[in-house]
Amino acid sequence: MRLTPEELAARNRRNRAIAAGLVVFILLVFGVTILKLANNAAGPDAAAPAPAPASGQVR
């Protein structure tokens, strides 16, 4: 079966769109991973807010 030039061009466009989607997805996963690793490198308590003093205690 031979494809016409229009069909070949359409297939190439689809292939490029799929490849671009995969690249975007990979970059998104990479970016999220880097952000999570950077947050964990700051320490386990870096993201946790400081505890509020209990009522009635004076410092």
C-alpha cells in the first residue's frame, strides 16, 4: 500500500505532535522531580510551619 504525499505529510505532522507531547511530559516530570528533591534537601522541617506556643505559657 502506497501513501499519497498528503497522507505522508499528515502522518509526519501526527508523529511530530506525539513527539512534542512526550517531550513536554518528560520535562514536566523532570521539573516536578527536581522541585521535590530540592524541597527535601532543605531538611524535613523546612516545609513545616513553626509550632505555635501553647496558651498560658509565657516565654
